[in-house]
Amino acid sequence: MVNTYTQIHLHIIFAVKYRQGLIHHSWKDELYKYITGIIQRNNHKLLCINGMPDHIHILVGMRPAQSISNLLQDIKADSSRWINEKNFLKIKFEWQEGYGAFSYGKSQLKDVITYIENQEEHHKKKTFTEEYRKFFQSFEIDFDEKYIFKELI
């Protein structure tokens, strides 16, 4: 887009279906590289990616030519297909429906990157559910837990 200038930084969080801890440390870096490729293929800029066995955090410089939901659809569909084709698990891998996307200004990026990079340390003190609720509260987003925190049936 000629003469279109933006600075859109999004912190995106999404979970493994039923928040199962299926992302194993032996292949998580490969997964992060694969997701990085998806983001770059869609002409966005990955600033940071990290997570835990049950969820992922991504900080991305977003281009306005694609919606957030379309980007996440690409990331989730392509990465789950890749995980399943690689046979990393004995069960079918799926991401949970939905995601959280939170916007930040440039001056806040260093703190967000530090937060994402230190997920392992952070989650020694706080569960994913507690963390996710805190984001909704901090950003004053109304939510219904029955849609966000899908339990294993």
C-alpha cells in the first residue's frame, strides 16, 4: 500500500486445545521457527515468540493488509498441520479456538519482549489461566470464561 504508514504492535496469546501441555521442549524451537516463517510469509515482523507447553506468546509488528483473525487462522492451521505431519505426538495436535490480542506502543515493546522471553520464570508464580485473566482485566476486556477456558471433556 503506497503512502500508508502504520506502527501496529500486537501481543498475541493462544493455547493448545484444552490447555494440554503438548508442546515439548525438544521441538518447541522448531515450532517457533515455523511460526516465524508463517508470520514473515504474511509480510508481518516477528519481534518475539516464546511460550509454555500449553500456550504461546507472539509479539508482532502487524501490517494492515491482513486482519488479525486471518493471520491467526494461518498460524494455527499451518502449524498444527506441521506438528501432526512431523508426528511429534501420538495424538492429534490442535490449537484451542480463539486468541487474545493486545496492542502496545513502541515505548512498551522492551517490557513486553522481556515478559515474553521470561515465560518459564513467570509461570513458576502464575498459571496460564491467572495470566490470561490478568490481561483481560488490565485491558478492561469483558469476557465469558465458558468461551475462553475450554476444559477437557
